[in-house]
Amino acid sequence: MDPIASSGINRRVVLSTLAMLPALPALLRPIPAEAQEAPAGNPLPSWNDGAAKQAVLDFVRVSTDQANQSYVPPEERIATFDQDGTLWVEHPMYSQVVYCLDRVPAVVAKRPELKNAEPFKTVLSGNRAALAKLSMRDLERILAATLTGMSVEEFSTEAMKWLETARHPRWQRPYTELVYQPMLEVLRYLRDNGYKTYIATGGGQDFVRIYSQQVYGIPPEQVVGSAGATKFGYAKNGKPFLTKEPRLLLNDNNAGKPEGIHLMIGRRPRAAFGNSNGDREMLEWTGAGAGARLKMLVLHDDAAREYAYGPAAGLPDTKVGALTPALYDEARKDGWSVISMKNDWKRIFPFE
Amino acid sequence: MDPIASSGINRRVVLSTLAMLPALPALLRPIPAEAQEAPAGNPLPSWNDGAAKQAVLDFVRVSTDQANQSYVPPEERIATFDQDGTLWVEHPMYSQVVYCLDRVPAVVAKRPELKNAEPFKTVLSGNRAALAKLSMRDLERILAATLTGMSVEEFSTEAMKWLETARHPRWQRPYTELVYQPMLEVLRYLRDNGYKTYIATGGGQDFVRIYSQQVYGIPPEQVVGSAGATKFGYAKNGKPFLTKEPRLLLNDNNAGKPEGIHLMIGRRPRAAFGNSNGDREMLEWTGAGAGARLKMLVLHDDAAREYAYGPAAGLPDTKVGALTPALYDEARKDGWSVISMKNDWKRIFPFE
């Protein structure tokens, strides 16, 4: 049982930011529609001219031109995108982890025996110093209690309610509005050119599937994520249902990304997008195939408009955001494209 | 580890028919193309008029008519099909099991220590009486040895070679030609009406994905099947690859079918097709959703043109083919449609 992985948890991010969470206002706002149509002849209007934009344009050009030796038949046009930090904001905390913490009171109301048991007692106390000391094992117990033990429909209903009311602490907007406009344009542009776009996320597959169509134009069946087992059973009235179990089938991080892509898609992607070491193996595996391949990394180097972070943040000798220097070196050596949010993106969010 | 499940093995079928296998001729024949276009206005030309054909037509009519209260939005149009016995011939033995037995000599050539070890020694001996006595555990060892321990590309290459050369003992044709023409028409008809067609098979996902596009018009990413784990690693030259591991992630039979559909698709199907008790939970789960639902069972009652079999075969008081009487009763009670191969199908195979 390792449900923590199914939420793509980075413990440091969780603990260092628990104290930053404000009380969540309960205002309903609509989830934003998919990126608007791009102007004719300019499929990537939110991108500045530069190597990153050109890499996307070149890849689509050669892979869709039947006269080009790098032509890719339509059925092989698969593109995979990490979500957190690649398609939407992952700071100060993965939204799914916020969801789990917010769910604790409801879980305890149904299971009163947890009220005075740790780590639930600490979460309920709101004591931020104590929250910041929660162990990895504590977090696992919180995830198991809040993400499993209910039917798949109950989970969807609760998570959807939360998505409609929760607000990001910095922008005071639903998490589903904090998607990167330039990446929505890439998704649309690839689809317009026959690519099937997939999410390959360390986050929970069932969680992301709830909003993937509305937010990214990606149907639930094209979301690959960390996934737990379900258990088929019958209600008292004889009606069958599926219960979410605390047993991890796929930890869709690192090596789990290519393994999950093989399990769920069965083809090697032609294009892959990530932003951290957890995406490394997916990009390597994508790049190891023959023919046209696009490997891109989003670099979080824009503290003013979004965030600048990663192991190297604040260290003046490396400026690689969430990428370790080793991965950044690999990217340059193997011809991966690095997207600088600061320099390559005119606009970050659809609402700007 | 339960790789046997990943081949949808029915031990009785395997053992009772081991002796029937002829030596396989090595003639290459093309895999047949997808069903030809149906004549205008007659989408199911290989079906006789009757309740089964009408059930398909009615389902498509009401679910695609926006004025109908049973209208299904295009994004929810998911149809799942069992493979063995529903889309193609499963007698005298699942083709994938034949594949595994045929692979034993090549595996032993690479791993000579198996030559005198059981059950490989017995398989190599060709002693049919001894073969028929193999235990379930023996069969598991054969499947593990022949389906795992190689890269996903090596597996595909070997299985494709076999599919091109192996012949069914009765028709002396490639297994991939022994698909049911009326079901190809249903697949096509549903797709023409906006349905995404999926295979949900107890057979190995990696095996079926090799030919699903060519044979059924179903891309590999729309094949849900019994699936083993893979392991990401690096070759000596640094190139990453995935190795097939003998660890079962999904046993896509019985309760595993709805569980696998949730994992791989994330939506409840609107239509489901099966032929045996292994499909029961998939059909129940499909039928338990609201709105238009189609649940169909193929009844193998045509000994002349295909086979008549199942627990009830030869018992004159029940004629339910591979269906147990209990499931047949459930089908009638809950409004499932039973397809009689003998009465409902004008033609069985595309080559007829």
C-alpha cells in the first residue's frame, strides 16, 4: 500500500507549505473552458518566438508532412503531458493533497473513531506547527482515508464539489483555472494535427479524470495516472458497484511513467512534456524511439508571474528550476527543449 | 504471480484439446482487413432479422437521437467487447495458449536448463497423454516462461511472427481470420454512430494489441486485457527499455472486467458484449447505469458452422452454450439479448 505515491506527493512541498493555506472560501465559479481557438496561421499566440516555440512548430511540420522522411502515420501520433508543473500550477502544494487535507473533517464525521487518532487529530486541530511535523507515514494514512473506501461515483461527486469551491491561496481562483495558456495551445495544436493527447501524471488518475475534458480537452480515458485498485461488489439491492481500494496498482512517477504509458496506451509517445525529475524516464523512453521525437521540459523561472523553484532555486550558479542540474545536462546533451516560462511565454494563464 | 489468468486460460479447454493440435504449417497469409463497408441502409447485412439484430438497431437509434430521452452524448458512447468466443473463435483452445506452447522450444533453446525440467520436458516430448495431465501450476510456469522476461518489442516481434504462420486446426487459416463477420459489422456500425469500441479480454493485453487494429479496427490503446507489470531499465548502451515481468497487475476476467474498464477507460460502458460467465460482471456493471444500455451474449449453438459448447452442451434440457443456466436466467430476467449464432447469423466468417 503506497497511496501517497498516487497523489504525486512531494513531502517537502507539502510540509513547507501547510502553513500557507488560508481558509477556503465557498464561492462557486465555473471551470474555464478549453483554450480559445488560435488565430489562423498563428497556432501558438501566447509563445514568444524562440527555440522552444520553434521546436514545437518544427516537430509538427516534419511529422505531418508525408514527403518528409520523419513523417509519422496518424495512428502513431501520441503525445503525453505531465500535469503538475507542466500543465498547471503545482505550488505551493499539489491540489490533490490540499483536497485530501480538506476532506479529513468529513471522513472523521463518518468514522468518529479517527477523531482522536493521529494524524487526523493534528489535521483537525489546524495547528500548523504540528501539521508541518507530519511524517510520510502520516500522509499516507491521510491519503488512504480520504481517497479510498468509497465507490468510484462517491469519490467523483465529492472531488467535483471540492474543485468547484476550493481556491488557490495566491490567485484566489479555482485550481482548474490555473492552467498554462501556452500549454493549452500546444495541446490544441497537436490535436489539430492528428495527435492524440494524453496526461501522464503522478497524481491520482481518478482525480484528474474528473476535470480533464473540461480543462484540457482530454477525455478521461486519455488520462494515465497513479492508480489504485478497485473492488467489484454488490449493494444490498443487488446493484453492482466499484469501491476504491487502498492498494496501489501504478505509481505513475519516474520509471512508472513509461510503465504506465505501456499499460494504458501500449505505444511509445512521439512527444512528451514534463517539468521535473519525475518525468525523466518518460522523456528518455520517448526519445529512444526512431524518427521524429519531441522532448520538452518546462522550467519554472518566473517568480513574478508564477514561481521560481527547484533544487537550484536561489543558487546563482544554476538556474534550472525544478530540474536537477544532472537532468538539465541530460536535456541539453540529448536535444531536449527547455521552456523558460519567463522568456518563452507571453502569457501564463487564460484569465490574464 | 498468476500469469495463467493473463491468457484467459480455461484449464479444461486446454487439457481436453492439447491432443488435437496438428503440426503448424509455416505458410504466410495476410491478416484479413477489417469488415468491408456495409451496404447503405443495411448496416448489419450478415444478421438475420430477429430480436438480437433489432436490439442493436434500437439501441443505436435511441442513443443517437437527440430528441429521444435515451440520447447518449457522444463522449459517453463507450462499447466494450470480450474477445475469445465473442469476436473470434476460442475453440479448441485460446490462440494465446497455443502460442505459449509453440514458444516452448525457443525458450528452452535460450535457457537450456529448462530442457529436462517439468513441465517443459513434457511439452517438448509431444506426448499427448502426458500433456493432458499438466497441472494448473505447470501451465502457469509455461505462460510465465513464454510471455515474460523479454522486452515489449521482442514480445511483439515474436508474437507477430507466430500470428502470421500459425493455423487453426479445423479451418487451416490464421487465427486472425477466424473473426465473426456479424460482430465486425456491429463494431463498424457502433463506430459509425460515434461509439468508441474497446476490447475487454481475459487474454493478454499485449498479445491482442498486436493485431487489434488490423483485425477489428480497434487501436491498441483501446484494448483492455489481462496485463502484467513491465520494468523500466537501461541497456548497456544507455538506451531505455521495458521488460515484461511475471507479475500480474490486472486479471481481466469476471470482476476484473469492470475493474479493468474503470482503470483503463474510467467510464461505464453503454454497451457490452460477451459470451460466458467471465463476462457476467462486465454486463451487470454496464446494465446498472442509467439510460440506454445494450447487454448482449453470444450463444455458441452452431456445431455445423462453428461449435456448440459450454457446460450445457449435450444436455438436451438446456441449450445455453458457454453460458451457465444461471447466467442465462439472469440475462432473460434483466433484458440482456442472447445472440444465437445458428439463428441470428447468416454468415459466420468474412471468408465465407
